[in-house]
Amino acid sequence: MAKQPKKIERPGVAEVPDPLSGENLKSLALRLGLPLLGIWVLGLLIAGVSETTWVRYTAIGFPALLTVAAIGLIAWTVRQAGKMRGVASILGSVESAEDRKAAIEKLDSKGNDPMALFAKAQLVMQEDPRAALAVLEQIDLGKVMASVADEARGQRAMIHLMLGDVTPARDLADGIDLSRHQDTKTKAMLAAVTAEAWARTGLTQRAQNTLDIFNPEDEILAPVRPQLHRARAFICANTGDIKAMRRALRKLADQDARLLAGFMMKKTHPLLQKEAKKMLEQSGQMPRKMMVQRS
């Protein structure tokens, strides 16, 4: 009997929305089309009542230039969305270790495209976080859009925090500007990473102010809820709010008790280590290595 390939799990990976869906395209058209329509109406009105030639030319030429720019922006957006759809398709086909290897080879063929590197890092992360970090470091932060650079910083900082490398995570977090991001989930994810990095390096109040903007119970934030609760736990541990810290840990345990194992890493607050270990033991999900060390 042939051996079946082992199916792999991808915990915490949110479903990638279709960037070329009718809803997204309609939203883009409305955001660009309505302002352009208003500018054209105003320009035509000015041209119709003006008796000066250069004013008429300007009134018509300005909307025309904006229209050309908008067409260029739409073409670029559609091209980028097509790339994103292709990468999402590659990720969606991964069900086994063999699929993952094939997907990584396909992503490698795309060179240093940031979206492909993000996807590759996501796949490599399942086996080797350090290798995933090396993949993300291939993204030249000075040559990509500022928002993309922020996402690269956020992903790298998240891995550093998981590994207990707090100082490099803080350096990356300091370079993230949340005001550049409009997507709620992306902004919340980056906020959680920066808040954790700041809380673990002494900027507790700044971390708390950043995280308080987001309500983890909002349905739209469900994919990033674990990161928000994790950051809250670090903030509360560093402010000495034990009850709130326990509530945050309990929220994580309710989603998946294995998420608590992340607090057993080096350079984690002792209160968090102690409480996470207790909850893991109570859940029956205590990793075997930890159980042997304790006995």
C-alpha cells in the first residue's frame, strides 16, 4: 500500500482575499471615478464660462492629466493584483510536505518579487524560522513601497520576537509607521508586533496606547486576534496588571492552548512564563520536553 503524503497544517494563516474580485474592482473604480468626475465637471464649467484661452486649456488639461494618471494607477494595481492572485494560488495548493517543496520552487522562479518572498517565508517558517527570516531580509526596504517595507519589518520583527531576539525586533518596530496603512487587519497586525516589541523593551505606555486602538473581539480582526492578545499579555505583565495578563493568556488558550508555548521562550517576563506554564499543564498540552525537564 502506497504511503500517503503527510498533510501539513498552516496555523494562523488567514485566507487571502481575491484582489481582482468584483467587489474590490468596484471599490477601486468608485474611489477614483467619483473624484475624477467631479474634477471634470468643474473643469468643463470653468472652460465654458471663461473667455481666456489659457484658462480654458488649463481647465480641460488638468482633469485630462489626472485621468491619464488614474488609468496608469489602475493598470499598475491590476498588474500587482494579478501577481498577488498567482502567489495566493500557489499557497492555496499546499497540502503536504511535497506540495510545500514544489511551491517554494515556483516562488523561487519569481526572483525577488516581495509578494513571492512573503509567501516563501510563510512556507519556510513552518520548519526553520531563521531561514524564513533570511528570506524576508532579501526584500530591500529602500526600494519597495513604504507600506510594503513596513510589512517586511513587521514580519521580521514577529519572527525575532518568537525567537526571543528582542533588540532587533525593537529596531524594526521603530521603523514602522501605522499611519501608512488603511487595511484594518494589516494595521492591527503591525500594531500588535510593534506593541509587543515596545512593551518588552520598556516603552510600555506607548505600546498600550498603540494597542488600545483595536478591539480584538471585532470579527474583522479574527485572523490577527492571537497576536493582539499576545501583545496585551506582554503589556500587562510589564505593568504588573496580573488579572488582565491572565485574561489575555486565557483568551489565547481558548483559541489554542499551544499558543501559550510561545511564552516559554528566552527573555520572556517571568510572570508570563509561570502563568503560561500553569495553563499549559492544566490544558494537557504541555510539550513533552518541558514535562521531562520539570520532573
